[in-house]
Amino acid sequence: MPNPSPPRSVAVAVAAVLLTSWVSGCSGDSEEGDLTAQKLDWKACPAPSEAQGGGTAPSPLPGGTEWQCATLKAPLDWSDPKGDTIGIALIRAKASGDPGKRIGSLIFNFGGPGGSGVATLPAFGADYAALRTRYDLVSFDPRGVGRSAGVKCENDRQLDRFFQQDATPDDTAEQQALLRNTRTFNAACEKNSGKVLPHVRTTDAARDMDLMRQVLGDDKLHYFGISYGTELGGVYAHLFPKNVGRAVFDGVVDPTQNVEQSSLGQAKGFQLALDNFAKDCTSKAEDCPIGDTPQDVKDRIARLLKDLDARPIPGVFPRRLTQTAATSGIAQSLYSKDFWEYLTEGLEQAYDGDGKVLMLLSDSMNGRSENGQYSNITPANISINCADDKPRYTADHVRSKVPEFRAASPLFGDYLAWGMVSCTDWAVPGAAEHPDVSAPGAAPILVVGNTGDPATPYEGARAMVNALGKGVGVELTYKGQGHGAYDSKNKCVQGAVNGYLLEGTVPRANTVCS
């Protein structure tokens, strides 16, 4: 949930590239005139770029399988498929099992929008060992992300200021400052990446995936979408229902909601996750170091945020922990129950005047590495959302909605409400109120909802099933915590998902795992 523009959904793992780096990858008419005939040149993967999040080249998988990378040529403008092209960065690990039992490629999108699949898949590769017995594991940077014509807006120094601003304004002056900073950021995106901004819609990425399917040699698209990846998968199924193979949606976006409804749903979702965190801390045999009761935990957090609004404390030198940074750090820690211990530690230290842990969590949310460089997850997230979403909200409208958001979440309500102004001055008009995912005739799609999911609330799974249409969506419920279900390691969830992807066994509708 990069701040101050919370995305519709973001995967747990969040990892900008200069405009010239993608322009140099553009060409005129494709060499063969038919991009489906292109051959991919798979090579050893380089270290992730700054836009992808930086770091070192991916290590081999257990057993020694090396990761391979390639670049797919795709039209910059799908309405002009023989015009200029851009490069779509791909990564794969080849199937480990009997070649005679290989099904094809399994394409992953881990969410965002704006997350680099090239950087993320290796981090989770070992978790998908069972799936790799019959599939090549494949992921990609969607257009506008990472090495795929990555959107560039402000530089690292400017982004530091952008994320330090007050994203929960209390008066007219603070509201005007937020709107001014948002306009400045949006203008930088248009200046530095104006050529690509009209072409980063989810429908464009879905068409890229069908081209990818054909170039990889698959008759059907086998797909694993997480978070925003479920929306991308739903849009793909709507555009190409007959090409859907075995597909799983995990951490499901509600495709029937507009931006305001989605943001309000996230407020409720993050509040539920915070409630569950507070209950968990105070229910243990040892004393909870951040409160005596669940309400006490939440009251102390509220007081901390109020104090930080007036007096930020030292964070990661030379930056200070502001109310906004603390809020985004808390939100980041609620994406996974595995992060709750860091939230406890961060709060305990913040109460003693040390904001480092909460700021590191905030940096993770915003894609900032320890060396001060940012990935392009925030520019990409805002660019894709603004190209997709038709609504444009005024400050007056947001002010009128703040009480409703605050009622949904005293801690996250203002933060998520004011995030709705992100696209107000965007250069490209939004495509629709919400995505169309109706997919009559598509193969069954397994839709997995998590009852404790903060970022994509559980109700979204049922909405996705209904929107896909009769006979397509098959709902599975996981009674758990965190964003998504498969990576919780729950054996029931993994058994159902693996059974469908590997053997084609569709679980009984409305199966419940706990």
C-alpha cells in the first residue's frame, strides 16, 4: 500500500528506471511482423535493477536449477500491434519432473499493481517446488513495472520528501499541501514517462499475457494470480475465456467495487487485522509489552500517531518517523502474521522515542532499499491504477467521506480516504468504474479467500466468483490471517491448489480450510 496512494492490493513482497532505458528498447515495426513468432533468448538472470528493487542475481533453486531471464517484445499500443514495441521482462525456472508429464508454463503475478515478478518469483521459488514438478515457473514485470518500460516519476531525494509529507491532513493548509505535492508528483510522471502512461492498463497487461502464452508454446494460459494478480487474471479471463487453462486466484480483489468502495473495504480490512493483532498479543501467557488489553493496544497506537503528527521522532537517520510513515509501517506489518513480532518490537521502541523499526517497515512498503534507492513500485502502482480507474475525486468529496472512513477504521480511515486524490490531476483518463471479469465459457478458476486478509477483504472472493459467472469461479475459504492463503503453508489450502494445478481436480465449491 504505497503511501499516499494505497493500491487496491499489494503482495507481501515489494521489491526507477530512466525514460531512456525503455525508449532504447523500443523499435519500429517488428522484424517478422508477427510477434507471436518471436523466439525468446533465455540467459542467466542479472541482478535486479534499481526499478525492480535492487539486490543480487537470484540464487539457484534447491537442486541446482538456475533462473533464466528473457525479454518479450510486445506492442506499445495494442490498438496498433505493428507499431512501436516495448520489452516485457520475463523470468523462469524450468520444470523439474518427468518431461513427459510437463503441463506447460505456470505464469505468476504477485500483485501491486507495480510489483516486479522478475524480482519476486525467486524469493518464493522454493515454496512452489511441488508445482515445478509439472510446470516451468514463469513470472514477469508487467508493462510500466521494473524492466518493462518502467514508469519514472520523481528521483530518490524527491521521493523521500514525498513519503514524509502529511497524508492525513487536519486543516485547509495541510490539505492544500497534500494536493500540491500530488500534482507535482503526477506532473513528474507525465514529464518523464508520458509516452507509456496511456498504455499501462490492466487490459494491456492481459493482452501481453496472451502473447506470452503463445510465445511460450502453450495452448492454454495456466496462471497463479495473487492480490492485484487476481484482477489481472479476471480481466484476462474476460478477454480470452477460451484460452484459460488451470488458474488460481489468491488474495482476491473485489472486481465489482470502484476506488472509493475498495478503499473503504481496505479500511475495514486493515482495522480487522489490527484487531486480530491486538487480541493475539494480549492473549499470550507472557505479558504483551504494548498493552494490557486489545483496546489498550489500539488506544496506545492511536496516541502514538497523534503525537507523531505534532512531533516526529528519530527514524532512519537523517529521516524522522512521521505519523504517515508510522501508519504505512503498521499497515505493512499487517500483511502477514509473520510480521507481527516486528510490529510489536517497532511499537515498543517507538514508545521509547526510537522510530527505526517502524520506518524500516514503511520503507519496505514504499520500495525503498537501505541505500536510499527506490524501486518503481509506487510510480507503477499509481500509473496503472489511474489508467484503470475512471473516478476522479475532489478534496471536497474526500472531506465529506472522511467520517465514514474513520468509522470503519479510526487508525487507517483518514489515510485511505485521502489516498483517493492520487489520480485527480492525472494526465491519462481512467478506463472504467471497475474491471469487467465476466468470463462465460472459461475453464474453472479456483478462487481462494482469506477471512483475515487486510488488503483484499474476504468478501472479495465471493464477489469475484459471482462476477466470473456461473460454472467458472470455484470458491475456497481459508480461515487465517495475512494477505493471501497459499503461502501461509496451510496444508488444506496447498493441497487444494496443488491438486487443481497439477491434476486438474477441482475442489468442492465452498470448501473451508482452517
